[in-house]
Amino acid sequence: METSESIFVVIKKAILGFFHGFLPDWTVVIISILISVTAIVIFGPVTMMFLTWLERKVVGRIQNRYGPNRAGIFGLLQPIADGVKMLTKEDIVPRAADKVTHFLAPVIVVIPALLVFSVLPFGRGMAAVNLNVGLLFFLAVSTMSTIAIFMGSWGSRNKFSLLGGMRAVAQMVSYEIPMVMSVVPVILVTGSLSMVSIVEAQLGGKWFVLTPWGFFGAIVFFLCGVAEVNRTPFDLPEGESEIIAGFHTEYSGMKFALFYMAEFMSAFAIAGLTATLFFGGWDGPLLPSWLWFLVKSYAMIFIMIWFRGTLPRFRIDQLMGFAWKLLLPFALLNIFVAALWQMLPAPKNLIVSGIAEAVILVIVFFASRKDSPKKRTYVFAD
Amino acid sequence: MDVLHNLARLGFFAATLVTLAAAVMVVTLRNIFHCALALILVLLGVAATYISLKAEFFAVIQILLYVGAIMTLVIFAIMLTSRIGDKTVLQNNRQGLMSFSLLALFNAFFIGSVIKTSWHLNPAAMTANVDAGVLGAAFMNEYVFPFEIISVVLIVALVGAIILGRSDQ
Amino acid sequence: MFGFGVLKGMSVTLWNFILSYVYPKKGITTVQYPEQKKEVEERFRNFPFLVYEGAPDNMRCVACDICSKECPPKCIYIIPEKDAQGRVQKKPATFDIDYAICMNCGICEEVCPFDAIFMDHEYELAEYERLSSLLYHKEDLLKPVEHFAKIRPTDYGRIEATRAAKGVKGRAQPVAGAPPKPAETQQSPPATS
Amino acid sequence: MNAIPVSYYVIFSGLLFSIGLYGVLVRRNVIGILMSIELIINAANINLVAFSRYVAAKPETGQIFAAFVIVLAASAAAVGLAIVLSVYRNRRTIYTDEINLLKW
């Protein structure tokens, strides 16, 4: 392969080779781990900074304005200016707050957001850890951010925080189930939980999104992922117009920035996971593999920002109904379609599973519509 | 590579110590919310123990189910049943000393007997690779009946919890 | 049905996004403020200023104190000038307006019988200091009558017409009155004749 | 890597079990008791996995039963917490010594 393809791998090998000359073996292993960790710890915040800029830029363009364009060329230094502002802000802790919990919550919320990057394959041979349970690890670790949100909302001793925390947890628990169910087809077809082998199963343009089950599975997964990271239109936990800022009402300065950072890093992780599971990960022609991964992830991020620029916030019963009545049955039946796809021989499976998918889509849609709440009549309104 | 093994073992010992300390916090702290947080630490430490037993899949399941689901439930229940400022209420009854002494006695005997026992180690099991595939195959072949029973139990628990938790009537 | 409404909404925003790049004239509606500024309307009015004719010494204000009394937040402060014998002259020695207190109501302009105070179009008045920087003195407030003619030509024409009808020719002061005011005479010839 | 002796795991789980039992005996708060029960269940799970790794004929057996235990713990927690909630709704307390309507 050409050098641009595996430039990061080559660099790492060179560094390790340099240290291998005069250090014992075990330190080289530790250095290798440290290099991966450092790469992730740098990559996460840098991505977050870039994402804040991108989000403001794209939302600005959607709303017929420029977005940030003062600090640096195209406003690219805006995140740094924001960071300086955050750092110099006063750090406020409410007097009645549970001090320890209040302090620990923003610290803990960043940990899962960084940990999930360790199993994402950023390119050919560029997963920091090739866990054989990588996908499950991703899902398990990302649930831990729930706990941090709980801690923040409880520790603030604020009713709005508590409401936001309750909403966040109810939403995350609900959306986790269709999310896990929608990745089951991928596991079913590849027969592995390792991210690297999932990407390898899609090499050569056989992306899962091009199959009937993969297409709808990707939609379900992506919607659930957007809900998991509390982004619009699922941003009830921090709905500004309803409950101030939700669980981070009482946080200011760098602690707030940590919450913000965790949110954006998880958003990128979800985008990267969608790209990995359904869009072939780093597979693609011409460009180096890591660039393909970034391109796909940023396409997903763009869709998230596009959602944010377009859609208003869900009502809480619509939110729950969407997860339990539409996404969950659809994700479950999608597993059945994937099994059909896997069982039947090659030309037949496309037709059969496509028809099954369409039938299921219609059935689930009408079944979920049937008992949607009646139009309310307001007795006292007139 | 011996150094690495020793480091790993040191890390494991530290993890068990942290786990035990957190477990003590679970049963002694006054603030029930802090107890729940300590319990999360315990569960993560137990997951680390599973990793040291080369049961990565099970460790991840532990995190996914316990930390993600059960602890969320517990914290939800805490939030619904206690007011924000409660921490002065005495959380323990007066059986502490008696329980402690009896359990200390039990542990003395238990640890003594464990140390004296010579275990019949199975070297094949120690090196075997137990991943998700092996577990899934076992679930679907040998243990399919308990698996079905468990799923029935789970559904019953689900329905029961919904009925018990309903607010009206 | 089937979420087509969502797709429709998303297509609108996507179109906005694309339009802002390919055809910014329509796609972007904002103005890059410090470099470009929007034209203010003629009826726009902000903080008041004092009018002089010709030289700054030849101001229309006679220190009658009416505006100061009418001002709702009481932000105008006037001390009339006195001559050597201590007699009050028809001229302010001190004329201060605290822009930090002024609320742009325009009552001073309405009540002034001598057409000496008008509302300005100036709106970039940010200062680093709250008390002294925003307290505008007579020297800061004085602007020529041509400035008024430039920013509010309609009002200028109307007011000068009535002034000419009443026969007021600015301020009859021997000191600065020698050259007649060109702007005024040009603007209101029919009334004077 | 398996240099850690099996007795270590057994002692660890024994200690965890005792701490959990202490919590069950001592706590007044029902949720505290439920959390202590979770400790006990975890101690049992450690034993299952450790024994299956060291002494069992098949290494996956213990993990499978531990998985069953986790599922049962989850359903126990769900039902238990639902009961706690309904008790709280009726009696406005979750302290075991105050829930004593049947005691006289």
C-alpha cells in the first residue's frame, strides 16, 4: 500500500522501533499503549472543537447567515476563543449542592465518551484495541454516561437539573433497546462482535446499507444514536425553552465545557459507529482508509446538524412512543429480515427480504399509528 | 514480559481492593445516592475481575446490564422515593455490631477452609477460549430449556413491574 | 404520512444551505456589521444633539430649561451663562446630557421652542466606562445645522419653513451673525419673501 | 496470566458476600437492602465464573449460569423496585421498621 494509506501506522511503528533500540520489551508495549491513548485523547477534544465550529457554521448557513467568521480564517479559531472564555469563567458550585457528586459528574461524563473511541477502527489497522467484543463494549460503555448525567442532575440540588436528569435517563434507557436491536442484524450477518471484522465483512463496496435490512437498520440505529447523545430533535433533557439547560443547569465554566465536550465526542462516536456498521467503515476507493472513515463520519455528523437545523423538539410522549411503538418493533422485525437475507441464496434474497422489509414497514407504521392519542379537545380553552 | 504480567496482576489486586472498599461504602454510607454510586464502582470492579478471568464478553454484559440497566432503575427508584435534602436520617438499625461479629466469624472459617482446600484444577478450562460464539452455541443447544424458562421469567417480571408500578388504582 | 413531511422540511433547510453557497445574495440575509452597515431610516432617532449655526458659539439654545424640566428621566442639566454683572444670558454655560440615562423618547425635541435640540442618527456609542464616558457635555453635543439637514431632510424642511414664517432667523447675536447662514437661506426662500 | 490462584477469587467473593449480607441485615432503607442483595448476587457470579474457568469440565457452563443469575437479578430488581415504589406511594416511607402494618 502507498504510504498515505497507513501513515499513522507507519509513524507508530517508527516510534516503537526507535524505543525498541535501547529499552526493554515491556516498556515498548507500554509506550505503544501510551501512543494509542495519547492519539485518542488528542483526537477527541480536537474533533469536539472542530464539531462546534462545524455545527455553528452549518446551522448558520441553514438559517441564511454566515456563522462564525471573525476569529481566524472562516472563523476556524472560534473554538479556541470559546475555550479561553470557558477557562476564564467563574466556577460556581451551588451552596446546597452535593459537592462531591457535583464535582465528579463532569469528570466522569468524559470518560465513556473517550473510551468508546478505543474500539472504533479509524482506518486499516488503526483500531486502538481490536476487542473481540468491541461492538458490545461500545454500547456498554456509552450507557455509562447515563450515570454521569444522573450524578450531575442529582448533585446540583436543582429541580430543573433533576427534571433534566430524569428525562435524560428515561430517554436513554428507552432508546438503548432499539439501538441494540438494530445492530443485531449486523452481528447476525458478520458473525462477529469485533469492529474490525465487521468492516472487513463489508470490504469492496458490499456495504450493509445497500441491503434492505441494512438500509432500514441504519436509519433506526442512527435515529437511536441521535437520541442517545441528546441532540435535537431528541434534546428534551436540555430543552432550553422548557427546563433551562436540563442536567447542566448549575454548571459553569470548564465543568460545563466538559459536558459539552462529552456530548460532541459521543456524537462523533455515534457517527463513526454508524459509518462503521452500515457504511463500510474505512472501505472505499482511491482515498486512504482513514480519510474515508472521516468522510463518512462527517457525512453522518452533517446529517445530525441538518436535523438540528430543521426539526423542532419532540414532546415527551411522542418521544417515548417513537422509541417503543415504532423503532423497537421495526428493529426486532428487521432481525427477521436479516435472517432471511442470510438464509436464502444470493439473487433471491434481495427480492424476498426487500418485499418482507416493505411489508414490515407498512405494518409497523400502521400498527403504531392506530392507537396514537386522539386529538384533544380543550374543555376550558374556549 | 514478566513485568507486564506482574503489572497486570498488581492492577487486578488494586481493582479488588477498590471493589471491596466500595462495597463497604455501599453498606455504610448515609446518603443512599452515594451508596448507589459506590455500588456502580463495585460492579465495574467485578467486571474487571471477569476480565482477569478472560471472560471479556461477560464483563461487557455485566457493564451493559448492571450499570446500564439495573443501576439506572435503582437510581430512578432513589430519586422517586427520597427528597433531595435527605441525608440526616439514620440509615442503619441496631444490629450492626452483632451482624459484623457473626460475619467476621464466618469469614475467618471460610477463608481458612478455602486456603486449606486443594482445588482440582482443570488445565483445559484454564486455556479455553470462551467468546460470545461459544456461549451462544451453549445457550442454543445444551441450555435451551433454562434459557426459555428465563425468558418467561423475564416477561413475567416485566409485566409484574408494570402492573405494580402503575400509579392509578 | 410516512414521514414525508419531515423530508419536505429537511429539503427546505438543505436548499437554504446550498443556496447560501451558490447564490449568497439570496441565500444570506445578514449584514457584516462593522464593515457594512444598514442605512438607517430617516425617521430613525436616537440620542439628542444640539444645533448650532455657522460657528459652534452661535447655538440656538437659549438655556430656557424647558427640555430639562420635561425630560422624563431627568438626564439634561443646564446652567445658563452669566455676564460680568451676574445677569443671566440667553446661552447655556453648561449643557450636559447623560446618555446612560436618556431613553430616546424625543420629548426634548418636541418641547423645544427654539428648535435647538434634535434627535440624532448616531447609534455606536459603546464605551468602556459607565459614568463619565457617557456624560456628554456641550462640546460633544453641538453639531451644525447642516448635519440635521443631512440626516433628516424632511423634518429640516418643515421646521425651517415654520421658522421662516414666524420670522425667526436663527439667533440674533451680533457676535457671529455677520454672514447669514447659507444653508438656511437656501432651504427656505419662499417663506422669507 | 492465570497465575492468580483460584482461592483468591473465592476469598474475594466471600468478602463481597459478607459485606452484602451485612448490608441486608443492617440497612433500614429498602433500596439499600436491594443494593446489598445485588452485592451478594455479584459475589455468587464471581464464584461461578472463577470456578468455571479453573475447575469446571466445560469453561462456558459457569458463565452461562452467571448470565442466568444476572437476568434473574435484573427481574428481581425491576419487581422489587416496583414494590418499593408502590409501598412508598401508600405509606410515604421506605424504611423497613416503619413498614409495620402487619406487625401487630
